[in-house]
Amino acid sequence: MTTSPSKVIPANNADRNAWRWGFTPQAEIWNGRFAMIGFVAALLTEYFSGQGVLHFYNLMHTVTNTVVR
């Protein structure tokens, strides 16, 4: 009984950082990187402005100041 060769090809660093479109591992790595940058930007916005991101961009202004009767 022989085993079939593995079809998984390990990626080297050049392939891992390549800019590729579609649902590829490289696209998911870039998606994660951009999400981390956005999260840190949101935290810094809240820290330096003293208010939440939605309040900072005046998106929650109408919701919080609206009186419901």
C-alpha cells in the first residue's frame, strides 16, 4: 500500500506576503492586517478624543439626543 503525495505546498515568506485577489490565504492575511490597523486606529481615536468612534464621527449624535415619547 503506497501513500499518495501531499497536495499541500508550504508557502514561503514571499508567497505569504504576495498581493492576491479572491479567497486565498494571502488575502486573508492582508484582511487580518488591515483589521488590526483599523482596530488600533479606533482605540487611539477613543483614547485621544475621549469619546467613542461613532460619536467622534457624529454618527450617534441623532440617536442619543433623540427623545422618545
